[in-house]
Amino acid sequence: MSRIEPSMSPDTAFFWEGVAQGRLLVQRCGGCDALRHPPRPMCPACNSLAWDPYETTGRGQVYSFVMPRHPRYPGFDDPHIAVLVELEEGLRLVSNLGEVEPEDVTIGMPVEVFYATFEGGIVLPQFRPAAPT
């Protein structure tokens, strides 16, 4: 299956490099330690330009989800589940949910990240139901 290659900028390069290494990174402000995603050059809390990458646990819960039906999205199996995940660290991330039947998806479902490789070597973070801890 093919996917559109994600756009990369100087602000997002660290995120995609982390994904390629199997790490889910977000920004941590160098001024106030606030975590932020999506990446941006300035902290919305303190306006600092300083930041460093922070590795998340990759665990969270389904905050919201949708299953688009029509028109069909190129590069996606039907049905596909678009999900808004609230990470344990309190940030929300849009992704896809896999390895689950659509009728089994619920708000609050515990999930964990995994990394899927698509045609052309594109690696994307995806989520699946979390294994019991």
C-alpha cells in the first residue's frame, strides 16, 4: 500500500527522524519545560525559542475517532480509522488506528504506538490497542 510522503520542514525534521528510528518525539520547551505537538518554532506558553526533543512513552488513549467512508482515500485500506490519541504526557496526536475491528473501537480505549512501513520506505507512526501491562 502506498501513502503520500509527509512534508518535512526544519521544525518537523526531528519528529520524522525519530519515527524512522522507532521513537515518538515531541518538543519540550527549554524555557518552561512545557511539551508541545505539533512542532513549532516558539513555545505558546512562554514564547521561548529554545527546545529539545522529548521521547514519549507512545502510550495513550483514544480521545476521538472517525471512519471515513466516501470518497475512498487513496493509499488507505477500507475501512480505515482516523484517530485522535491523547498521549500519557497530555498531548494529542492525529494518526491511524490499526489491528482492531472498527466495531471494537471506543473512546478511552488504551492504545500504543507502532511504526508501519509503506511503499517507498515511508515510515509512519500508527496506533493499536495497547497490550496489557
